[in-house]
Amino acid sequence: MSAPATMPAKRGSAPTRGAWLREFWTSSVGKKQIVALTGAVLVLYVIAHMLGNLKVFQGAGLASGSIDAYAEWIRTAGEPVIPRNGLLWLARAFLLASFVVHVVAVAQLAARNRAARPVGRRPPVIKRSFSTRTMQLGGVFLLVFVVFHILHFTTGTIDPGSFDEGAVYANLDAAFDSPVLVAIYVLAALALGFHLRHAVWSFFQTGGWDKPNRNPTFRRAGSFIAVAVTAGFVAVPVAFWVGVIG
């Protein structure tokens, strides 16, 4: 005897609140869309952060255009309606949420892929670029680096003796007098570049915009953004280290 069919929901009954969001999150397609959207947020932030860093070449102090003036503007944006650092902390909270959701969704997708693979069977060998093959490993490295970066330049925990809150130029100058710190930040910039190259292409692919006649343009866009961001981030520690600035 067959099992009784599930009774349909009563007409007019309210749907479960948030059910669609849970369904979207639990589906693989939904997770990929979330990874793409949060990744786009993080890419835009990385580009803006890189451009802001390049203001070190305009000198120190609060003169117009300097990185210290730029940092002060970020801290005071919205005053007097919004308290000092208000918009800054809202932006940090939004970026942190995007970052956490991005990492969790990527980790869950990777776990699903491993679980779906037959036991004892090796995955097929597919010709992939270096940036594609190192996405997960590079992502773990960048996750560790983000924590290190916050402890270094946001809280001053890494080197409290050389940290002066609000003095961005002086903090950069003191930090990049160390070849070890220069090497860490250069390696992080290179890892970010490889990550971005594949991430930008994946964004267009997940969005369904990829087509044979468009793909070369999307790949070139990913490579251009990756090279530009890497060069921008590398320029700052290297310029301090060799004495061009500072």
C-alpha cells in the first residue's frame, strides 16, 4: 500500500517567514550566486583600498590629497549627523559580513564537491590555469592575512611600539622599514592578484554572461584588474623600503 500523499497547505495560509532565503542559501546555485555577489563587493572594496593607499605618494600630514587627510575624511564622513567613525564602522561591519558569508559559502561548496566525488576515485585531470588551481589555497592564505592586517594597521597589536592611531603615513613608514613585513605584504598582494584573476571571470560566468564571443574580454578584464591591483598594493611597501617615499 502506497504512503498517503502530503496534504497541500491550506489556501490563504501564510508562507513560512524566510523560507525562500533558506532555500536559496541551501541550494548550490544559490550559494554560487551569493559567492559571486559578496565577491563583487569585496573586489570593489579592494580596488578602492588600493587607490586610497596610493595617496602615500602625495606625502604625509593633513595637506589636501594626502593619505592622512583621506583617512581623516573617512573617519569624519557624515558629521555632525553621524558620529565620528560612524560610517567607517558601518562600512567595516558590512564588509566583515560580506567576507564571512563569502568564506562560509565557498567552504560549503567545496565540501559538497568533495562529498559528491565517488570514494576512491580521483577527479579527472582538467587543464586549468594557475590562478584557478590555487583558488582555495590562496583564499586560506588571504583569510589569514586579513586577520594579520587588521591586527597590524587597525588595532596596532602586531607592533604597538611603532603604532600611532590615526597617523597612517607614519605607521606605514615604520612598518615597511622591516624587510619581513615588506615580504609579507608583497606576497599577500601577489596571492590577491591570482585570486582576483579567477574571481572576476567566475563572477561573469556565475551571472550567466559568459559566451564564446565575450569570454576573451571577460578574461582580459580579470587579468587587467588583477595586475593593476597587485601593482598598486606592491608599490607602497616597496617604495617605502627602497626610500622613494618615507
